[in-house]
Amino acid sequence: MKFGAKTLIENGVEADYLIPVFPTQSYPNWFSLATGLYVENHNFTADFMFDPNNTLFFERDLGVDDLNEKWWRANPAPFWYSVGKAGIDVHCYWFATCHMPYVDLVVQVPLIRRHSFKNDEEHDLYSYIPNIMKYIQKYQVYRKQLVLLRYDGLGKALRTHGEDSEQTVQELSNFDQQVRKIQEEMETWDLLRSTNLIVLSDHGLIKSEEQNQYYIEECIADSTKIKQIANSLAFALIWPEEEEEDTIFFELKFCDQWANLASVDYEGETKEVEPSVGVYRQHEIPERFHWRNSRFIAPIVLIAQPGYQLLTRQIPSTSVSEKFGREWKMLDGWDNENPDLQGIFMARGPAFKSGYKGGPLEIVDIYQLVLNMLGVDPCHPNNGSWERVSEFLSDELEERSYQPQNFGIRNSRPITLLLVVIEILIVCNFSFYFLPTDLF
């Protein structure tokens, strides 16, 4: 087996692309993957958030308040909660938030296997794969399992060194070796006929260029009228002094840095050019983002066109995001309809067709697929589309059909699911093992 991804595609299915949620950042998309919900429904608004009522900041694992219960309380149930409550074993390896308590369930994750952006240590996922496959083969006859893994080598290389760097080329090769290794170990342990492998990405990245950086202070006559900014770069959440909201909105809306300009086309006709930064009050945020009703949305929101960045020099802001904007080569967070920010979906196994290329999927579609394959009913309705998913499925799985009245189906066959997140690239493994139902 020479190439991992190529072998997977040749023996399975491939989507045109996978659409992330807006904003195209890690935490919003991880929560959409885990819950099947758009951001305004799962309420984890961004990688960097500000709670004005309690003066708390969430800063992508790097803030002192990030473990405060106010960020985690009353969120919708992730799929591993539903799976665990159904009596299925759950094992996590650096998978974001998997170790966080939810209502009456806590997944026991050793400290060494807990996700945190604070930890820059590289995890040798490659060395774990044989034992994971051995474990699946040993126990899948007796009980269902859910194994979640995350590897971020490619994402780190892209952000730190850029897309054309030697480090990124090496990490891309490493990723393909991971996909190849998984399939080889599945073959070694005779799991190819009973295990489904899915490879997908949560979102992409866009090159950061200094000439596309705007400083918000340059639009404001008196920057002290702004109390706080959260999540700069691709978008900015702005809390002005209450009595100054109209003034700040007007100054930002007509800022010379990004206001509408006129251009002349080749026929000599003048046409309006879309501004490089959109300025919105909360109720004006485009509905297609499914974001305007999220928690902790500010009264004024700036959304930059892909590639443009919003920074500050003096206004109080989330310092971690500012640091990323000045140091990283590639960034995220922009419009989820931009092709450069969309992801991939590939899969093989008995649940999927072979040699089939289908239409696009959305990241919110994966939640129902995971629970459907495990035979677990979701805890809540979701924003995914079973119609988009079903075209990729084999007749065996498709005949089981999706039941909208209970948002899922029950399956008594023992199943193992292995989900490997490689930061930008996500690998999922679903085992679909056919055995007599009287064993359970």
C-alpha cells in the first residue's frame, strides 16, 4: 500500500468538499462536529470570547478563565455523551473537550492524553495505531466502542511555517503515512470487512500577509470609547461604551481603510467594489452564517473578507489572538463559503459505496452519521441533512434508513468507531461488525 489517501479513495467514496461552520475556527467547528448544530445553536461562538456580565475571557485554552463553568454549562450534548449513556465504551486521545464533564457523565481521560493548545508537545499517533487496532479486534465481538484521537502536526506546520515550507510538505507526507498505517493495520487485524474509515477536515487556512492588515484605532477618533474587543484577525467583536455605540458604528462603517471604493472596468463603466471589511450590528449579521444569535456576540461586529486581518494597538483585546496575527503564516476564521477554507471528506468500508464521488457535505452532517452507525439516538435534533449523507452509503446501510421522528435508528449489531482528528485533517474509523444479535 503506497499511498494512504489514494488507496482510501480508490476503495471508497469522496465528497466534492466539506463545508465548515462560520467562523472557520477550531472550537466552533469542533462543537458543530460533536453536536451536529450550527454555532448559534451550540453557542460556542468563537475561539476567543468575552463575557461582559462577568468580565471573563475565553482564549483558546491559553486564558486563565478558560475552564470556568460559564463557558461549558448548558451546552448541547456532544455525541460522546449520547454514546456513553448508551453503554458504549469511550476512549479519547487529545480530542478537544472530550474529558470535560457533561451533566452526569465524565469520560476518564489520562492527563497525558488530554487536549490543550497550551501543550506544544508532538504526539506520536503513529505508534498508537497498532495497539488501537489490536484493542478493537479483541473487544468488538463483546461490546461497542468509540475511540477518539487527535493529531495536529499538519495544522501546526501550516500555521507556523506556511503552505510551501519543507515542514508542511513533511507533515503532509506524515499525514498520508498515518492514513496508510491505519489501513495496513486494519488489514493485519482483519478489520477491513468490519471497519469503516472516514477522513475529513474541519476547515482550511489562508495565507497571512502584512499588507492586508488593518488597525481598528485608525478608524476611531477616540479609541477610549471602546471598552473591549474580542477575537481580532478574521473578525472582531466590539463592545463600545453604551452611549457611544452609534458613534463607533458610524466611524467603523465609513472607515477609509475599508469603505466602498469605485473602480473602472475595461469598458470604462464605474462599478462599486465590496468593502474588504463588513461592519454590522448584531441583528445585521448575515443569516447564512447561523451565528448572529450566538452567546457573547458583541453589539458591533467586523467581518473581514478572506485574507484581510483586523488588529489593534491600544484598545483592550484578546492578546492571544493578536499574537497569532503577528506570528502565524496562515490563519482561519473567515467566510465558510470560501473554497480555501473548506475541507475534505473521504471514506471506505462496508457502510460506504466503492469508487464513488458525491456532492458536498457539511460538518454538521457528521454527527448523525456517527450516532446512526453506532445505533444511538441523538439527545437533540440537529442541523445536518441525512439526504446529503445517504448518497455515500452502501445499500446495506442505506436500507436501514434514517428515522426523522426520533432523529436516529437503533442497531443491535456490535460496532466500534474510531475517530482521529489531525487538526486540519480529521480521520474517523467506524467499525460495523455483523454478528448474531443474540450475543447481546
